[in-house]
Amino acid sequence: MSSSTAHRVRPVGPSGASEASGEVLRDIPLPPYVTVEDAQFAVRAVVVHAPRRWSGGVVCRNDASPHPCRLHRWGTRVLALRGLHAAEIAALIERGDPTAIVPRPDRPA
């Protein structure tokens, strides 16, 4: 997904407020470089905000927003920057352990 992806949500203010019918939530910015701590937060984000089938479709397991939610997208992008492939990220989600250790990226010698 691109960093310009946005989703619309219902405003939390009282009805009749001067705001538009929905406000735009942009993706969470990526860190300038991915540290070990960022990678651990990303694992937690993708595991806790994993997809769940619901009567209305696939939603975030944590907050029931349409999947993928902002934190899941952020976590996936951070882990990809860390060097993990889509299959490795999917395996982390499948394992379901938010404290799983992210393998070190392979670096050429």
C-alpha cells in the first residue's frame, strides 16, 4: 500500500457540527530507520490487529475497523522495511505471539 492511503471514519463530535461528514485518517508515518524496538512494536501491531472474519466482512480483531487497520498496515510496512517477506510476516501473524522476536535482516558481507 502507498503512504497516501486514507480511510474515512465517522466524526466523534456531536451531530450538526461544522465538520465534514467524515474525516480522513492517514497512514501512520514510518520511522526514518527501523530499529529493533520499532520491529518489536510492528510485530505486536500486526498480531494484535490481525484480520478476523465477521458478518460484515473482514475486520481488525482489536478494534473492529475494516481490515487492514492503520496499525496493521504500519506494522506490515515496518517489517517489510526490516527485510521480512510477506510470507514471514504472515507466519508471525499465524503464530499469534505479539512478543515474537524478529529475525535479523540478512546483510551482505
